[in-house]
Amino acid sequence: MPPIPYALTRPLLFGMDAEATHEITLDLLARGQNTPLQWAWANKPVSDPVQLAGLTFPNRVGMAAGLDKNARCIDALAAMGFGFVEVGTVTPRPQPGNPKPRMFRLPQAQALINRMGFNNDGLDAFVANVRRSRVRSQGKPLLLGLNIGKNATTAIEDATSDYLACLDGVYAHADYVAVNISSPNTKNLRALQSDAALDALLSALAQRREQLAVQQGRRVPLFVKIAPDLDEAQVQMIAAALLRHGMDGVVATNTTVARDAVQALPHAQEAGGLSGAPVLQASNAVIRQLRAALGAAFPIIGVGGILRAEDAVSKIEAGADVVQIYTGLIYQGPALVDQTARALQALRARG
């Protein structure tokens, strides 16, 4: 457990603008990783290995994409006890994202709204940061997911070229690649979840992956990240496309555009994706539908609304194999990683 209780530092962090706090925290993590300062947030990782998509996940709790868009803090996040860390979303070219303010806390609902818009330093800087990470060169059992997207200025009909460029760039450095087609904060991006567009994108990615596998002598799994705002027919269509194109897994889910659970709260009507506790049930519903459509063996990463260890358990019970957290880390601190990993370890022990 981290030696400094997060409850003592959270009031200070929550007293500042949400995005300013985010950037200050990332700077602290980046500067403090692999130094004695790391003791302030370190957890001993729980051993609870699971085999998915040809990979061994050291435990079933991961860091979701979006927190560390530029892959600056991989070692710091690994020190929190995560079994796997997903960084990004990265786009081929640097971009500033949407105008500020673009991140808002809803503490009464243990939620966030963001419309960041894939702000990142671009593919070259991202890969350079990944290569600087020490954790895996030190022999520690961490899996690294690299999350890819498209630039805002790329027309949606040309989106495939951006995804292929990113896949080319990250392939050699990833344990798995996550294809983000579900952020609500890049115009028209979710249109890629529609039938014809999804078929075209996944077909192109599958073909390029096979070429890269031959060239590099390793086949990197491809996961697709989808939205919670899908009806059952849309989930069925996506599941069929994942199977048809040989995808290796699915990340369910991204943030929601729904506001039913928070409509009376300050900031509730801000544009963007809502994350945190209000997303739990919608995310779990999509996971259940995916599991029914995909069968027992298809890997599902469950993400959305994990604020307590019990929430992670509910995702496993809905059909997820492993889980990711993000907003829960902001509200509960690094202790949530250890608590969740231990709860899932105990769930497996109970059979």
C-alpha cells in the first residue's frame, strides 16, 4: 500500500482545475518514476496471472488509456501494481486537442466529463517515450498496450490511413495494440463502429498486421475499443466483425455521451465523454452482450465505472476477463489498484 494516504492529498488536488491537476500529476509521476520518490505511490503487484490472446497478464487489473496519452509515465504506473498498462491514444501527427476548458469533475457522482480530443505529441514522440521506459527491460512482468487513433484533421473516409500509420509505428513496441474507434471527442469517430466502415477498417488492419508479423517475426494481438452507447443490434454487428476479421479482443467500454445519471449536477451538460461510476451498468450491459455473442474464449477487457473492488468483480461476473481503471484512480488513489487485484484474486480462488 502507498505510504501516503491518498485521502490526505486529494483535497489539494481537487482544489485545482481538473486538467491542471492532471498535468501536474503526470509531471510528478514522470519525474519521480525510477527514483526514491516512487515509494509515495508504489504497491507490491498482486500475482494473479491469466492467459489471454496468447499473452500472460500478470494480474487482472490494468491502467486504461487516456491518462498517459504520451507514454511518459509507464514505469510510474507499473509501480502502482498494475498487471498491464495501456497508454495513448496516439495519432500520427501531434495535435492540441479541443479548446480548454475540456475536463470537468462531478464529485457527487464520482465522475468526470472530458472532451480532450486526442491531445498528444504525435507518433514519433510517443514511440520515443515507450522506448525510454525501463520497467520491462528490468525484467518485471508488465504487459504494455498501445492505443491508436486518427487525427482530427483527417477526414473520416481517410481514417484507415491514420490507423495504419500508427500500427506501423507502435507494432514493434506493443504487447497488444488497442484500436480506438469510440471516443466521442473526435468528430465522426464513432461512425467507424458502423457496419461498412468497421469492416473496411478491420480488414485493412488485419492485412497490415499479417504483413508486420511476417516482417518482425511476432504477431501482436489487436483489440478494438468500443462505446457503451450501443444497442444490442449494434453490439451483435460489432461482435461479428471482430470474429470475421480475426481481432484478438475487445475493450468495453469507452466513455458515454448519456447524462441520465448526472443531469441535475454542475457541469452535467458539458459536451464530452462521461466516465466514472455512472458508466458502470451501461458498460457491464455491453460486456454481457459481447460475451453472449463472442463465446466463452474471446478476450474482453472490461472498463468503465470501477470505483470499488466490487465494481471490478461485477465486470468479471458480466463476462470480462480482465479490467481497467482510470476515473477510479483519480477518486480513490493508487490503493484501488491493490484492492481490486486482491478482490479478483480472491474471486478466482473461490472458483
